[in-house]
Amino acid sequence: MSITASMVKELRERTGAGMMECKKALVEADGDLDAAAEALRKAGAAKADKKAGRVAADGRVVIQKDGGKAVIVEVNSETDFVAKDENFAAFAEAVASVVLATGETDVAALAGQDIGDGRTVETARTELIQKVGENIGVRRAQVVEASGPIGFYTHGARIGAIVALEGGDEELARDVAMHVAAINPVCIDESGVPAETLATEKRIFTEQAEASGKPAEIIEKMVTGRVAKFLKEITLVGQPFVKDPDTTVGKLLKGAGAEAASFVRFEVGEGIEKKEDNFVEEVMAQVQGAS
């Protein structure tokens, strides 16, 4: 059977595969579009399996919000080039829409959810791998729900943060989310600092102070002061506000009659072995330049 250009075009639109792959599949299927499409999907799944072991530490962070609910999702690729591809961006947005609609954050369970066009998230992921030629992975997702204001901020597509407040308004929540994106606090206040973290820091500060040879009462004061400084550095309310370092986030919130209820921050590839880039400094430079 003669394979026409229109047949190749239709198969490309249906599968997203390359022109030569489509033509070859049509030839092997004797012009049967359905059979050729199925063969390409199987080939795509095989390619996905082969690429599964490759490190995907680049990608995008996507945030979507609807009323009192916001979601943040990280979808990974192997390179920044693919992370900027419109097909990859559309897939990441579609995954975020699924999370927003269903509330599903378990990645394994999310794979079986309908992405909105009759395909599952996993099917769409496999087809995208075939199209872009890189390993693609949905790494994590989180939902934030609140009765108070919710604000979010994204720095390009690499860092994203969501903040929920009690009191205040969405503009304030967005400003605090910008701060979270830039400064990366560990928790809201001292009560959220893990006990083992605090114990480790106290031990280190004590050993350093004892090395000075000062009296015990002086050492105690030194340790107390260093611990207090440490807590201010890692807690959201203790940190100098990124847009106005003369005030802390805690004072900013108190002045607006608000409190931070929760926050979440994703940074592309954090915790994955890869070349390090200092995106936090980049965010801070951009925010302070715009102030």
C-alpha cells in the first residue's frame, strides 16, 4: 500500500512521533493507522523503560490555584532545553490541573489519573518521552488548602512557593511567598525546628564556646545568643523580609494583623545529584532589584 504524506501527518498528530518513525510504522502496518499508532505507543513505552534509569534533575515547578486551594508540582526532565519545550510545559501544567481537580499527591496513584484528554498521566508521560527523547518524571506534588488568604510566587519555572495566612490579604501572602522562594526558611517559627537539629547546633556552639577558655557563665550566654541567632536565621518569622530587610517577616505579619498558617517551597532538582546552580541568590537579586 502506498503511504501518503497526509497519512504520515495524521499519525504524527495522533502520536507526536517523528516523521520518519511514523512513515516506518505505517509501512510495517501496511497503511493501517490504528495499528501503526499502537506500534508507536509500544515503542514509546520501550523507550521510556530504557530512559528510566537516566537522571532527570532539571524541569519545571508549576503552581495552580482555585479559591482556597493551591497546588505545587515538580516535573523533571534531563536538560534545561527540554524543560523550556512547550510540550513539556503543557504536560507539567496538565499534571498540576489533575492534582488541583483530584487532590491526589501520591505520584504512583497520580500516574493512573485521567489527564483530561482520555489519556492517563502515565500514557502522556510516555508519549512525551518518545517525542522529546529524554527521561521525564513527575517527582512530587503538594496541596495547600486554607480558609484564609493564599498567595504564591514562582521564579521563572525553577522555584515556587505557596503561603497560607490567617488574616491579611492575598497581596501580603504573595509577598511572603516571594520571601519564602528567595530565602528558603526551614519552618514558620521556633516550634517547628526539629529537636535533633536544635540539639546538634547547641552542641556545636557549646564546643566552640568552650574552646575560648571563658568562664562557664560566659559560655552559657554565648551559646544562648548563638542559638537565638540561629533560630532567627532559619525561621520564617525571624528572618529579615526580603523586600525590606529593616523589618522581619514576623513584624510584617503582625503589623497586618496576620499569621503564617503554612508554606511550601519547591526548587527544581533539590536533593538530586547534579551540577549546582545558586538559584536562591538569583531570586534575591531579582527581588531586591525590583524593590
